[in-house]
Amino acid sequence: MLKGKKVVVAVTGSIAAYKSALIVRQLIKAGAEVKVVMTASSHDFITPLTLSTLSKNPVFSEFTSSKESGTWNNHVDLGLWADIMLVAPTTANSLSKMASGESDNFMMAVYLSAKCPVYIAPAMDLDMYKHPSTKENIEKLVSFGNVIIYPGSGELASGLEGEGRLAEPEDIIEFIERDIKSKQPLFGKKVLITAGPTHEALDPVRYIGNRSTGKMGFALAQIASEMGAEVTLVAGPVSLKTPNSSVNRIDVISAKDMFEAVTNEFSNQDVVIMAAAIADYTTLNYSDSKIKKKEGDLSISLKRTTDILAHLGENKTNQTLVGFALETNNELENAKGKMERKKLDFIILNSLNDKGAGFAGDTNKISIIDANNKVTQFELKSKFEVAADILNYLSQNH
């Protein structure tokens, strides 16, 4: 959820400011780009050098970099740069200023300039946190659209026990990721995606396969996860890494394995996207030992595999079912026929006649055909961009 996000971390003058170093470090590990803003009083608790080193960016505290140079630090640009602003820790004093709009320091000017979601993590002593003015300021900030990461309970710097302790860094990061995910278009949806080829064994060392690399299916799994879905990825034999830790990956080899994995998961899914290139035929007579080379030709008898997509179409209840059609001739007619026969909600057509489409490459060119035979065409794009087009279409139409 945080990969590629631009995050401004604002640090105010609390003893809990030492945790800001851990917050910045975890944001960087999550793939975010971080810039730190500090109030003057926060320097008493943690040094700008520490936060600059961890964030790999200069730290901003004043409107000018130095009195001698007079170099201007543009608070507006910084506020507009951010995808997320996190104020952690937030003192009672800063809460009050943010609620009233009292812009007497650089951090406040950045806050008032920010157009992005702002997360506020209060940290203060028990009685300060319980004071009616603090509660009123928090309520006011929530009414502005800010998101409060409420403090935990525990031992406080004063020696008292109770609320006011800054949330732990890992809990803050998890809170932000969960909040971002909850606002994504596929949040709450369970999406199953198949990817890659299947290998149909002839003997212990040989198999029948195809040229699919799984890149399209894996791109779909990554983008679906980023769009908030709970993703199950059923992958044939490929060399690709699982898109992220939240994707539930099931590895299979043969078409039979794929059928069993998909049908076991099917009833729990909201959406199924069959992007795998599943073998249409498998061996009729598997050899337990390696088939030896002999004089003359070799004939291999094949039998039909179970048509997984057709089986799902016959047995779906409320699921949205999506298929792929890779065609070389009569593309539209063949794709429409496949969609009707297999009772799909829509089908994604790509043609081997289009340069840059098909197996192995990093690009694809698709058309989406719906149940009303409406065709939506897309230009040649990277497979990740194609995945985003498909999933945006899904979220807007199903």
C-alpha cells in the first residue's frame, strides 16, 4: 500500500519523538519516499541528522535553509508533493495549532498547504490527553477530514499509567496501510486469478507445455492486491516471485492440479479471472519410466483435459467470471463465441497478430468484450497498465 507513496513525516516536540526514527525507517522499508519536517522543539528530543540519514532527504524546520544563504524552503511545494502527511508524535500544543490554523512555524505551514490525507498520532501525558480542550481539538481535526491514530495505554514519561502513549511505529504503519486499502475500489472483494502455463507430463522428464510466462496473471494479482482485493493466485510452473506478502499463492503443475485448486476456492470468491494458459490436452498413457529413443517416429495419444472455465460458468452463483481469448484469426467472433459458450461476464481478447501482444513479453494489447457484445479497445501498454485497465473496468462495471 505504501510502495511509491510520497510521505511527509512531521515531528513535534514530544519525548516520543525518538520513535519517529523507527517510523521513517519502516516507511522506507515499505517502499515510500519520505521527507521529514520538524518543529524547533522536536530538536531537543531527536536530531535532524538522524532523520535525514534514515529518510535519505534533507530535513526541514525553517522557512529558510540558513540565515546566511536565505535559501527558501517552499512549504506549499512540500505540502503538494505529499501523497500522505503523518504527524507523529503530535503534541497537545501542535493539536491546538492544527485545529485553529495557527501557522507560526514551518510544520504548520506545510500542514495547511497539504492536499493529501493527513494522519495524526497524538502523544502526551494522561491528564493532557484527557483534557476537554484536547478532545475538542481532536474532534475538530476529524471534522476537517484528518485521520487520528489514537494513542495506546501504558507507562508514560511522567510515570503515570494510562492513555497518551504514542502508538508503536509498526502499528502506525499498519494503520495507514489498512486505511489506504479500505478506500480502494476492490476492498472487501475476494479475487482469484490463474496465471502461467500447465505442464502435462509424458514421462518423469518430459512434458507438453506452452510459452506462457505468467506475467499477465501476476500483474493482475499485484494490481488487484493494490486495489484492496483479497487475492488468491493459482500459478502454473513459472519463475516469477509472488507479487507481495498479502497474495495467497497456490502453485500447481498440471491442468488437473489447476482444476482442483480453482474449484476448491471457487465458492468463496467474488471474482475469478482465468488468465492461465491451461493445456487443452494431456497424455492418455503416462510412462513411469523415461521413454527411450527408438528408430522411426513416435506417436503420443492425448486426451482432453477438463474445461475449467466452462465448468465454472456452469456452476457459478454470484461470481463475476472473466476469461481470456488469445486468437490468431477471426478474433472477435471467436472471443464472443467463447464468452457465450462458457457463460462469462466479460472476456479479454488479445491477438498474436498485434505486435507486442501475447506470451513472454512485457506488453500487451487487449480488447474487452462484455455480455452485450460491447467492445472496449485499449492501446499497447505494459502488462501492469493492462492489468489496471482490466481491474478498473471490473470495478466500474461489476
